Amino acid sequence: MVTESPDVTSSYDTELLDHVGSLRSDAQLMEEYARRLRATAATLDGCPAAPAWSRPALERQAAACVTAAEQLRTAAEALLAHARAGD
């Protein structure tokens, strides 16, 4: 009969929880990138030398960052649920 040591399971759970934290941190970073991209787009909006395509491109990039942040949070919650199910 093969059994797992409690230390192995605990280590696995700790790794999962660490990864959940990393995913959440990455989501926050993506939201910060979106904020910066939008701020840059707003700054360029008042600049006559800025190419016409720059603001829409920055807005699309910001939207992609927000989507990525949502996906990272969803992944973190799914991983957390998985870790809790193992308890």
C-alpha cells in the first residue's frame, strides 16, 4: 500500500496557495498596466504630434490587460477551490 506523507500534501497545498497569490499579484499588475496605458492615451490625446492610431491602440492594449487580469483572477479562484477540495 502506498501512502503520502502529510508533509508532501502540505507542501503541495503550500505550493498551490503560493501560486494563487502569484496569480492575484499578476492580476493587479495587469490592472496597473491598463491604468498606465489609459493615462498615456489621455496624454497623447492632447498632443497634436501624436499619430491618430496611438490612442485607439493604447485603449485596445489596456482592454486586453483588463481581460488578462480577469482571467488571472478566475484562474486563481479555480486553483484555490482545487486546493480547498484537497483538504
